[in-house]
Amino acid sequence: MIFTIEEINRIGTLLPNVTIGYRIYDNCGSRLSSMRAVMALMNGHEPTAEEPCTGQSAVHAIIGESESSSTIILTRTTGPFKIPVISHSATCECLSSRREYPSFFRTIASDYYQSRALAQLVKHFGWTWVGAVNSDSDYGNNGMSIFLTAAEEEGICVEYSEKFHRSEPGKLLKVVDVIRKGSAKVIVAFLAHVEMNNLLEQLTLQNITGLQMIGVEAWITADSLITPSSFSILGGSLGFAVGKANLSGFDEFVKHFWDDTFHCPEIAPPSQDVERCGKYQDLLEWRHYNDDVPELRYSSNIYKAIYAVAHSMRSLLNCRANVGCEKVLQTEPQKVVESLKTVNFTLKTNERVWFDKTGAAAARYEVVNWQRGPDGRVQFKPVGHYDVSLPPGHRFVLSEDNIVWPGASAQRPVSVCSESCPPGTRKAQQKGKPICCYDCIPCGEGEISNETDSNNCEPCPGQYWPNPGRDKCILKPVEFLLFTEVMGIVLVFFSLLGVLLTLITAVIFMMQKDTPIVKANNSELSFLLLFSLTLCFLCSLTFIGRPSEWSCMLRHTAFGITFVLCISCVLGKTIVVLMAFRATLPGSNVMKWFGPLQQRLSVLGFTLIQVLICVLWLTISPPFPYKNMTLFKDKIILECDVGSAIGFWAILGYIGLLALLCFILAFLARKLPDNFNEAKFITFSMLIFCAVWITFIPAYVSSPGKFTVAVEIFAILASSFGMLFCIFAPKCYIILIRPELNTKKHMMGKMPSKSL
């Protein structure tokens, strides 16, 4: 303060022909002393009982106080007299109210910005679980209140928030106990210098280390906190500090100040007045205080405060260079207040000075880190800055590579209530605990999360399904009956086996076509039946493989037509058996109505009806390949949709109708007298056929995915094998094993038939 005032007076260009005077009081950390000093400044001298307050102010501005609580008292006292108070370090947000403190200014930013910057700093390093301690004062309570609000906005959880006053040692011990028992590794200490010193002493005594301390401007650069044992606790601390002073000539001024004040060298010669020097012995250790001038931080705030008053006086007094100032006696403190609101100037340090609408300076902080320098001494190394005057994206800058963490570690400490939830999981709040305490729950079926600490899992779209890690969606596998899988190979084998057996049977019948047993069983229909059975076995192959538009239409129509052809042949053979025995009756001429031509026409007619049904089905609503995504959640079943359900069931119904008619006729003819009554075997074949397709319907409806196709193929093969074995196996047995029975005499022999 003295340096700045003497500089202004010496240069003389700012206030020509005007000399600034000053009076300095030491409040000794006492609010009562502050009150006495304020009364003395307002009255021009310290009041006594004989000389009470005159009410006339002899001061145009007051620089101070340092602490927020004392500043509040000071400002409320001077408020009625409209005397401007400019503080260099009172940061409480409560002082921003222009209604309560209309004449208060400060060359330091409000804690509103520092508190929010603290929350951003904590969030930047991923610390979501912190402890908080503050001074039980206006400074600490207001600053911590803003921090807690900002921390909640940033998603930071505060495990505990404790406070104590310098005059409460018992409360301090309780706070230390809470810190020791807490799980948070990061402590936000919104403490004044004195409270921080008290806390540091207790933490040292109880050997509580391993904490990441986050500090505020009040203590983060305090040299007095550096002790041989304090670095074990404060080493690696991070915090916001006021910018360093860069005042040219100040270091030299300090040196001369000490010399002029004490007039005593460090080591007094024998001739020196020992008594005169002796009274300064306690201060001589501070003689080289100017060595620390480059580290002074609040000095620039005082420098700016006095220059702000000088500029406001200049505008009020209409000062002009080489002219002087007028109206000195007419300048009232209230006018200085109004003038301070509009000051806007640049110091020789190239720093612009102005006050915002709350009377505070722009928020600019250095981010400092407690480190040991190369010489082993503790230093407050700048590792970033925070400047509210810059655009939002450039306000907060950190150089993490230059940060040394507690314990001289290069590894950033971790302070979380719960570890981060990896992709594939979501956070689930732990009941009764803060939002930062959660369990990691795997995403549900069909859901993923591809970010760390996801609050929710997102469902995969239709054709996608989560991968095993449930952190991304992948295309669902498409499933259909393949030729290369075991089931497909087995079905193909039996299908080809059926074709082979049918062809062998046809060859046998061809070779034995002139024998009685072949002739007696209508060889023309037998060969046509064998041909249709071959088609039935082969049509089952169309159900295997990837469904396509053509394969879907082919498989169902081929199945419907070939089976009707097959049943029509069996039905023709059954009718022939009935007609043949009726023709043996005297006077019967029934065979002329069901000769070879009629048999061919009946087979053709029955088959054409099925062809017509298929044509109508394919014309109106044909089968088509369909991706069934509802049957299974984790895969797509590629199947053939029947299109028109009426068409599909009409084909099956027509086959069933013919099979039932054939079964009834064969059943009626089963007891006709003959050594080789074919109606018996047709009855067995139709019984198997109907049983297979009756059981097919519920199995078809209930079978999932590709097993639906497998059931349909099984039904085709089973019914085909049933007709092949029941109708042709007995004939082949006689032809190959019992040729002696393959005679006309034996075939015409009349023997009673056994009942079924």
C-alpha cells in the first residue's frame, strides 16, 4: 500500500498537484480492533471518552479488510456514511449484494466463481466421491454452499460436509475423525488460513495421509503452512490461487523499507547501540523478506485497489496534466463510490481494472500444485488457469502432465463410491445412498450399453441382437434347415433312400411285369404309384435349404400335387379291387364302367382338382420367404410363409379327404376272399398315412423354427415310406423270397380272409 501511494505521488501524472495520504491500522485479527480502526478513520482520529464521534468523515476510501466476516462488519459500519470499502481478499459471495453493501468493492473475484470452478476441477479428474470441510464463517459457509450446489449439478457426490471454527478445538477433532473414517480420498477444503493450519496440525498428529487436498485461494499458496511434516499431507494438493504480483521496483522498495525502518544491520558491531538493535532481534530474521516478492499474490490486488481510488478521484476532480485538480474540498465519499463503478483503466502491468455490477473484479485464478522443486523446497507450481472473461470453451485449462499427485505419484488418485460400470451394464442406485453409489447391473435381454457408466440400456433394433458382452448390436443369425447340418443330412439320406427303394421296387416290378402278382395288382397304376412316390420323396428335398420366393412356391405345390397323385393312384387301386370282386357276381358288368381308361381319367381328375387349388393359391396369395423375428429373440427364423392360410389348408384338406375316402373303401374291401387281397395292405398304408398327418398338425403348429420344416419333411417321408412298404413290400417278398406263390393258381385260390 505504501509503495503504491508513494508511486502515485512521485509520478504525479495521475493526480497532478494532489498528494494522497494514508493511515494504516492493524486489527490483530480482532473484530473489535477492526471496529475501533473504522471509527478512527471516519472521525480522523481514534475517538476517546472526552472526544466523541463528530460524524465528519476525513477519509475518501478504506482499503480492507482481509477476511470476509470482518469486512461485512466494516462495510455495514461505513455503509450509512457512504464511504467506499475496497477489499483485496474478502471473497464471500454474500458481499455481492448491492442492496446490502452498496459502497463495497473488491479487487478479487467472488467465491461464486471459485466454488463452481472447484466443482469443475473435481469433475475433470473423475472424482465423484469427495469429502468437504469449510470454515464456520461467512467465507466458508457461503463458499461451501455454492460448491455443494455446483457439485450436485456436475454429478459429484459429497460423502460428508463438515465445518468448524478456529475457536472450537472439540469440533475440529470431530471433523478429523470424520475424515479418518470416510472412504473419500479427495477433500475439498474451503478453509480460511487459520482453520487450515489447525486442521493440518491435527491431521499430522493423527498421521492421516494419502488424501488429495483441493484448496482455495485462502491457503493454497500460504508459505506458513510449509513445515517439515506438512508435505506428507499437502504434497500434491491442487487449488485456485490469486495471480502473482509483477510490480517493477517493489522488491527494491521493500529492501529500503526495512533498512529505513530498523536502521540496524543483521550483525551489530560492538559500537552499535545493542539496546536499540535488541528490540528488533525478533524481526531481523525477516530482513530478507524481499526474496519472496516474486511469490506475492495479494499485493497486486492492493495495488489495483489504490489505483482504482486514484482514478476515481481523478475523474471527480477533473485533473489535467500540468493543470492540477479542482474541487478538492467538495469531493464526498459518496461521489467516490459512484466514480468507482465506472473506472476502467490499464495498469503498467498491462492488466485491465474494472468492477462488475456486484463491485467485484473479473474472476481469474491460477491452478497451483504443491510440489518439491529441484532444490527440495516446496513450490506452488502453476499447472493451469481459470478465467471467466474468456469464452466458455477456453476458461478452464489444465496441464495434467505437470501435476504431481500425493506421494509424488504419477498416477492420479481414484475417489469414487462405486467403480465405473463397464459397457454392457447399467447403473442401479443403491437404496438409501447418494447417486454416486450404485451397482452395475448387466443389460437385460435384447439391450446394450456402449458407454461407461450408462444409466440406461438401449434396446437393439429389429434385426439386431446384443453380442455376448452386450456392448454393441450385431445382426441376428438367420436360421433355416441346412443341407450341411446333421438334421438336414439325416433327412436327405432318408429321402434319397426312399427314392432308391422306390426305384428298386419299380425295377423289380418291371422285370416281373408278366408274373401273376404284378398283373393281378393293376400294373399300370402300380407303376404310376411308384412314380408318384418317387416324386414325394424328392419333393421333401425342396424343404431343405435357404427359402426363396421360388422354392417356397415349389415346395408346397409340389408336395400337394405329388401326394394327391399318389393318393389318387391308391384310391384307383382300391376301387379296382372292389369292382373286380363285384364283377365276379353272376350278371355283373361293373368293370366296363371302371376299366383302364376310367382309371386313368380318375387319377387325372383328382390330380387336376389339386392343381387348380394350387393355381388359385399361387395367384391370389402365394407362399413367400419370411423373416420370423417374433419366435426367438436372439435369432431370425427364415421360413416360408404360406401366404393364404386358406389355400394351404385347402391343399392339406383335399389330401386328407382323398386319404380318408381311400381308407374307408379299403377298409370295406379288406375281407373280400382272396389269397392276396391288396385292400388289406392299402388299408394299412392309409391307416399309417392318416395317423402321420393327424399327428403332424399339432407337431407342425408347436414346433419352433427350423423344426417346423423338419416335422413337415418327416411327415412326408413317413407317409411315403408307409405306402411304399405296406403296398409293395408284400409283393416284393413273394417275388423275391417266395416265387412259388407267384402263380395264377395260388392267386386265384379261395381262402377265407382273416379279420383285421
